[in-house]
Amino acid sequence: MSNGDQHAQPQDIWRETVNEGERRLTREPRGLAATGLVGGLDVMLGLTAVIVLTGAVATITNPELAHVVGSLAFGIALVFVVIGRSELFTENFLVPVGAVYSGRGSRTALARMWSLTLLSNLVGLAIVAAILSIDGVVPQGALDAAGELAKTIEDRNLAAALGSAVIAGLVMTLFTWVALAVGSDGARIALALLIGFLLLGPSLNHAVVSFGEMLIAAFSGTTDMGVAEIAFKEVTAIVGNLAGGLGFVTATRVVQVRGESG
């Protein structure tokens, strides 16, 4: 904090960013993999809440409203991530990048972190998606709701998919910055719930979340998307997320901090 101000100043947030980024970059591969695996599991638990709630609400109203109501539950996943200290691939577009930019980490370590975190996220998603697709684990209405989520992703053309992915990367990287700025777990929980809705409400194309949506639908047979199409959609999400997170948030925060006095 600065001069007794209750709110963290940009320089304070940046110092916290760099310190945390250095810590993340120096972890052993097994630590990176375990943290990413738990992050994938956390996301799938949030998606489970979303599809169950959406499926139930869809029995009494139209699918669009059911989706909006169901999206309110996804923040649970981000609460688990931010309070439980797991990680998503898209959370690492600011913190470790800041450390590398400040000379306190290498690009090689960053590439290792990105690849291990993303791979572990996807493995965690696949494990839970496979379990959810077993007949009787969740109601059929929930699996149908997962199919509708996947259909939204499937129906987007390339421009729309990239645009949605850019916004998703922006939202998640902004979440990282603001989570470092607040001083209590209560504030982080409230922020996670808001960001969760902002991601799921418009079905933003997020490399981890959207992949989980597609996997549930694919494993349960509620989408006709094949492996090649799912892979292409995932690559599109990754590219757009990187552009939104690095280009719209990380770069502008660097300029903001450099422009502060002192």
C-alpha cells in the first residue's frame, strides 16, 4: 500500500505480480503439473454446477434464460482456483510474464510453465468429463445443456471464435491483476463469482473452460464435433486468449506502471 491508502497502487500490484511470477517460474515440473491438474478439476466442478442448474431451469423456461441462470454458478470454479491456489493456463499471461519482463525469469521457464499448465489443465478436464458422461452420474438434462454449450462453440465462424477468445483472454488476465490488488479472501471470492459469470454468460471462448464444455458433450454424445474440430477450436481459443491477455492487459499494465511517478 502507498501513503496509508487502502487501495493498492499500480506499482504495488506490479511488485506483487513480479514476486509471484518469480515464485511460479522456479517451481519443479511436478509442482507445475499438479497445480495445473487441480485447476482443470476445479473448472470441471464449476461446469458441473452450470450444466446441472441450466438443465433444471430449462424445464421451466426457454434455453437462453436457462443458460444465463446456469452461468451464475460457474464462479464456483474460479473461487476454487483463486482460494485453493490452483492455476489455469490463462492465469499466467500476466504474473510470470511480468517476472520475465523484469529480468527475474527466463523465456524458457515461461514456455515450460505454459505448456505444462495447459496440458495438465486439459488432463484434469478430461478425467472429470469422462466420469460425468457415465449414465446416471448427472441428469440427462445436464448433458443436454452441455451439448448446447458445445453447439455455441461449434456454430461460431473463425472471426467470431477469435473475437470471443480475445475477450476471454482479456477478462481472465484482468481477473489476475485485480485479484492481486484486493486485500482479502472475501473480495477475491466476490470477484471470482463476477468473473465466472462474465465468462460463461456470453459463452466466451476460453481455452480451458470451452475445452471442458466440448469434452463433456463429446463424451456424452450430445455433440457431433469430432477430434479434429475440437482440436481446431482449442487452438483458436489459445491464440485468441494469448492476444487478449498479453495485448490488451499485460502490455497496457506495463505502460501504466512505467508511467507512474517513482
